[in-house]
Amino acid sequence: MENEFQEGKEEVMQAWYMDDTEEDQRLPHHREPKQFVSIDRLAELGVISWRLNADIHETDEGLKKIRECRGYSYMDIIEVCPEKLPNYETKIKSFFEEHLHTDEEIRYCLEGSGYFDVRDENDQWIRISLKKGGLIVLPAGIYHRFTLDENNYIKAMRLFLLASQFGLHITDLMIISQRGGSILMLW
């Protein structure tokens, strides 16, 4: 399944190692010189992805196949932007809090774009830019965070194994507290 729906994926997903600056989280944060990360390297970390046609997501047989094969039985759609999300500035900062889950995190970008940051095995941040048509799966147990880019808009489908898997588990909270993180609301 992971080898299907790969054509043109680089057009909707790119990754690179991040710099250490404290500038606006919505900036690209490339290191100088830039250090890009390959799709294959992301796969080594457990991050898998596909490119689909977001314009037909309601009837897309490819999406249906992925959902059936991976057991994603529940989904919802969220729009993150100042006009659609109450308390936008507070929530976008909370999405950027480092956290992990005991289950996969699955997001399909239907419109707009955003960044998913993941930590590699050396605790270095890798920024993954996801655009319309990109579907990404972050593995259980990987430290990650989300932010919008400078466009300040994403419409995304969130996919879950079960409806009850929405949110964090108690074990996640203990791990986050060990790293010194705080949680307001996670995306």
C-alpha cells in the first residue's frame, strides 16, 4: 500500500532539517545551508505519505482503498485559519506544543498548507511541508507538532482508527511532562 499513489508526491510534500531560531513558527526555518530530507528518510522514521486528488476526496477510490487497508474508520474535517477557528492565536500556539500519541496521527490536506515537525532519532527537528493533496501518517510514539505556514490556512481531513481515538492518552501526558511540555489543546 505504501508504494501506491506516489506520483508527484514531491509537489505536495517536502522536508528539511530546521534551524534553531525563535522566529515566527510559521516561517520555513531552513538551516543554512539548506538540509533537505528525502521521502525515503522520512519512511525510515515511520512517516508514510501519499499524493491523492483532494478535489475528489469525497469519491476518491484511492482514499477509500487507503482507509480500508489501514483501518481508518472515522474521519472529520477541520479548517484552521483566523476566520474559522475561535481563539485562533492561542490554538495555533497550542498545536505547536511538542507531543506524541500512542496511535498514528493521519492528516490529509484538502486545501491550503501547513507544517508538521517531527523529531529524528538524534532529537533534531525535521519540518515537513504538506500541501493540497498530501496525506501524511505520523507513527505512534514520534514527537511532533503542527503549525500553519505564512498562508495561515489549511483545510484537512483527520483520519482515525476509531472515533474514540480522538485526543491524547494518559501515558502521552506523562511523557510530555517528562520533556517539560505543556498542553492547551492539540490538533
